[in-house]
Amino acid sequence: MTPLERLAATIETRKTADPDSSWTARLLSKGPEKCAEKFGEEAVEAIIEAVRGDRDRLTGEAADVLYHLLVMLAARDVTLADVLKELERREGTSGIVEKAARK
């Protein structure tokens, strides 16, 4: 398992954990909308660090973004495997072609 897969598995187990004992469980207990809001906040922080050019801070914020993305997905019962399957489906397809196919 990759670190990202282990993190996704841990988040999945936190769905039934006590919100008083787990930050992830607490966040999930607030619902998908709160999880999405938190993901958005973290994404903005990553963007700010990307603009500033601080590599170490961007790395930390990117880790926060990945964590909060996985929490947001878990809140809507979308798994990392689901996302990886979609990426695999798109593999080898030009981004331009893929975007045109969505219309």
C-alpha cells in the first residue's frame, strides 16, 4: 500500500470513530458540506504557497489538500480506488480531447 492508500483506509475507519477522539471523525460528523468547505480552505492555502514559491510550505499544504480531499470524498462515499480507476480510464488520452468529450 502507498501512503495515500493507507491514509484513505484510515479515513474510512474513522467514519465510525468517536468524534471526540479523532479529528477525522469530528470533521466527517459535521457532514459533507463542512468537509468540502475545509478542502476548499486548504486548497486556497496551497495556492497561496505556490504563488509565494516556498517549496517546503507548499509541500505541507499539498499534504493537507490531499488529506482533506480524501475526507471530502469519504463523506460522499467516493473511494480513492474510484478516483484512481477514473484516472486510469483517462490515461493516454489528451487533456484537450478528454475535456472536449465532456461537452
